[in-house]
Amino acid sequence: MTTKLPIDYSARKQKVVEGVNTLLSLFSTVKQQRLFPRKIMTKVTKVQVTVYSVEEILKRFKEADYKDCRINAYPAFLNIAEEKDYENGVNLDFFIPNILFMDLDLKDFSSKKELDKVVNKILVNISKTLYYFKPLLLWSGRGHHIIIPVKVTEALEHFEEFDAFTKRPSEEFLQFAKEYLSFNKADKANTPAFKSCLLRVPNTFNSKCFDEGKDPEVKMIQEFDYTKPLPEIDNLLVEFMTFLTDRKLKKEMEMEKMKKYNNIQKSNIISSSTIPYVEKLLELGLSDYRKNAINLILTPYFVNILKLSDEESFYRIKQWVLKCNDEESLKPSIGDFDILIKNAINRAKITGIKPLKFKDTLQYKNKKLYNIILSSLYK
């Protein structure tokens, strides 16, 4: 049985105004291009909606009885044209990684005492790495939120040294900083991204706490010091570059291993068993339709036509997946595709499914993929 906590909503507005101003002041301090438009979310909206003023924020928050009120740490695009320009490399400084963010959820720890101990270690790590800076620290009723404004004046995409490692260094930096500064203790379900970096507003309510009979107010435990200059990120950038270099080296080693493995396996494949269009597909790096290709073509081909083992099938498909990742980053992640491949192999073994027939089936199931392969066959 849950306990209903008495809330004086009539007196809540001013406190929420203070909470909103705390976050907006933070956005202004890091010199973002603009405060509005910006995305927010509440218990009522359930999804992000665009607002254009403080008044509109407060109106939306009041409609939700100040429950689950969040503001995106980064501004929203004015229109689709502006968003497309950004995606095409115009105005890359629209998103500069100047607000770092991490969640630590109480459910991931054995007790509140253990959580607090870890948070204290993280705060020490942040202080050492970012020149004794104290971040904004919130308590949501179910965990801690750490918000760190930093001094970054331009998008990392402008720096050529990142080109060999990633196409989106700014957003990857957000994700790296979360893991590095938190000793990999931050909530794994929360992956920082410019369009989804939602910050709970101090003095609003966490609706889940009402059901659990806990204090629902989002409390500010530690303010960040406006009187001190924002911390430089040079120390973090050194660690970030080390991380990217190590990741690339591991990827190259894995690719080399799979290449050698693949060469051995190719010599064991009877040429009469191969399907020309599937072999051509394996030479292509796709930016789309990767999951369809794995489930309906590649896995049935390796498992039920070439009769490869689970391990052999996995490595052949993973090699192709990494080639596709070079064309367009896999979403949500390469790790998720590992799970997809393994599940597809198990399903192919159970069902005995064969790969789609090229002209008889694929062109009707997925015309676009059919045309991509068809054009490659006659090059």
C-alpha cells in the first residue's frame, strides 16, 4: 500500500521557477548558441515537446502538476531545414559538448550508503580531472544526477585528429566523459546524446516516488560555483584520444583475426553451394537494411546452405556488420548487433529457413535492397 504525500501545489510554482532558472543559467554560462527553442518533457507530454519561452515551460510544468519535468541540456533546431544543414556539416557548433551529464540510479547499488560512497569518489575524480571544479548535484528521490558545465568553445568535429577515429566526436565525447568520470558506474540505460540529454528540474517531482511513498522532490544537493571560471577539458581530451586509439587498435586486430579466419573458411566452401547475390552482398557495406539482411539472407545462407558452425557463421556476419558500420554507425550499438546475430543463428538452426530467393522473393520483400544488390551485380 502506497502512502500519499501531502503536496502544496499553490506554493510550488516559485520553487519551480527557481529550479528552471538554475538550469537556464547553466546553459547561458556555457554560452550555448541560444536558450530557445528547447525541448522539454513532463509526465503529461511523455515525449519531448518544443517550447519557446520560460512562460511556456512553466505552463507545461503546471499542467503536469510539476511531475517528471525535464529540460534538454542542449537547444532545439528552429526547423527541419536547420537540422538538415547541421547533419550536412553546416553550423557544427550548434551542438558543442559543454554540458556533461550522468545518472547514478539507487537500484544499481546495494544500499543508499554504497551509492553515496560511490558518488563521493566520482566527485573527487571530477575535481581532480577538471581542476577542482564542483558540479551541480541533484537527488531525484531514486538516484543522483551530476551535471558538469565545462569550457568548450567549438565542436570537436573541427579537429582533424579525430577524423581517423569517429565521425561524431562531440557526441561520443559526452558518452566517454560519463563512463570515465563515473568509473563506469553511471546508469547504463542512459546514453548521453544532444537530442536526448534531459535534465530533471530542481524542486519538481519524481512521479515514481509518489507510488513508493518516498519524498518526490528533486533536490539540489550541491550548486555549481558561478564565480569560478568553467573548467578546461584538456585532461579529458587526452583520455578520450587514448580511448579512441585503443578502440581502433582493438577493432583492427579483430578485423585481422576475422580476415585470417575467413580466408581459411573460404577454402573449405564448395563453390557450387554459393549463391552469387549473397556473395555480392557480403562485399557491400550497407547504411540501411542491415537487420533484414542478417535475419533473412546472411544467417540462413551460412547456417543452412554453407552449413557453417555457429562460431563460423557469427564471424562471417560480424565481419560484414563492421563493414556496414563504416558506412553508417550501427544503432543502438555494435554490441546489440552481436546479440541480433546470435539470435538469428539460433532461429535459422531451429527453422531450417533458407535465404530469400533473389528475383522470386527479395525484390518483393525489400525492393530497395534488391536494387542495391542488382546494381552491384552488373558493375
